[in-house]
Amino acid sequence: MFTRAVVLGVVLAAALPSAALAQSPPQIPRDGPHRLLVSSGQVTAAADGGWGCWFASRPGGYGSGVCADPPPDWAQPRSSVPAPVDGELIIEAGARVDQIDVMLGSTSLVPRAFDDSGRRFAVTLPPGTLPPVVLRITIRYSGFAREDGSVESGTLTFAIGVRERQKELVPGAVPRVAPTMVTARSRARCRAWLRGSRCRFVQSGRVLGPTGSATDCAGGQVVVRAAAGRKTLFRARARTSRDCRYRVTARFRHRRRLTVLRVSTRFLGTPSLKPESAKPKTVRIRSF
């Protein structure tokens, strides 16, 4: 892989000649945004690459930039995942991303947020059997804080192979099924109708599996987001029990003219259940 380095800073440029810089390029990190995972069913693989340019700014107004070009054989990545039976791939970046673009061969796929982390996305492959193709993923990120105090931003491209979709399930494996619905019962109360007073939000519910199916929700998570207008007041998470019940509690401060909350609920799925959202609802705030 051909790597070219651009080092910003008068002191460093004067201390090292250009030949030394060319012979000793800075080490390319393999953590944070430079690591990307792709999951297909129970199979997870790290994508090749992290090619592109990134810049790390440091206190004092100086920093360094690095650009890494892909190798000539980057169109044939070493790592690959099988095309899943349900057609859904999960992409997990090593840091929160501002934008993500996904190409499957010459086809552009539309990624959607898998949860509220800003790091996990889901893409659905085209229907039908797929020949071996390459999935190219480009992320743009900013504000990634490193342990040395620098803040990194950049644009990186990864590649991973997608093998032919499996014709049959592995013996003993069970395909994920979609829940019938996610229920939610919510209440919000504040100590007084005063700005800054303490408020408490409680929501409980259940994930209902398909009729006649034996589902196990152990290890699943439910994410609840409450907003006032366009501003998010809080996000809260709770794990689902084995019988698919959950309970979320959160505390927040009362704001001026705040009388209702807009609440959205998302079940993130389990190995046996697909993700599902509850119907958005409006919760009136009461005093106690």
C-alpha cells in the first residue's frame, strides 16, 4: 500500500528532511474510525482498508494530516461475509460518523440507522441470488477524541467481499422473525410547574412476537427517545427480559412551556427477533 504523509508544523518540517518523511511514514492506526465491522447473521468480519485522508489537530493550533492510497488489488478484499438469508447486513463503525455511503458493486445502497449510537447502520441487499461482489463503504467523521488529546477528522473507505447468498440454513440455526409490535405505556410527572423543577419519566411495555412462535428476548435492548419540539430531552435504554418485557426510567428538568413529550421507542432486536419500532406517541406531563 502506497502511503503519502503530509505533516503540518514548522518545527517538525524543519527537523525532518523530506526524504526521511517518505521513508518513515507515520503508523496508520487500526482503532477508532479506522476499524469497521460488517455482520451477516452470526458472521462478523473486519473490512479491509481505512484508505483515505484524516487530520489530527492538537492543542496549540497545529496538527498532522495523513493520506493512504488503496493497494492495486483493493477490488479483491481478503475479508468477506455471506449474503444473509434475510437480506440485511449490519455495519458498525469504530466511531460516530457524520455521513456514510455504501456501494454494492455498481449499485448504491441506502443505509439506515440501526440504533441511536451514530455508529451502527443496516443495509438491505437486492433480492435474488448475488454473485460474489464487493461492498465499498465510505465514512466521513469529525471530532474523534484520541488519548493523546488530539481531535481527528477524515474520510475513509473500506472494502469487504459479499459471497453468494446461502441457499439453506445452517443445521440448528433459526432465521430472525419480525415482532408483531412493541407496546409502550408511558407517564411523565414533575414536582411543580416551574422551570428547572425535577421531572421523572417511566415507560414499560412488551415486545410481542409472531403468533405461535416461541421467542426469547433475553439480551435485547429498547431505546426510548423523548423530545420537546425538535430538541431531544433525553435518551434512555433498558434490557428486555426473557419474557420480552422492559421498563425504562429517566429524569429530566422542566422547561418553560413544556406540557407534552413526543416519545419514540425502538427495539434493537436479538438473534431471534428483528428490530422493530413502536408507534410514536405524545405523553402529557403532570405535576405531583
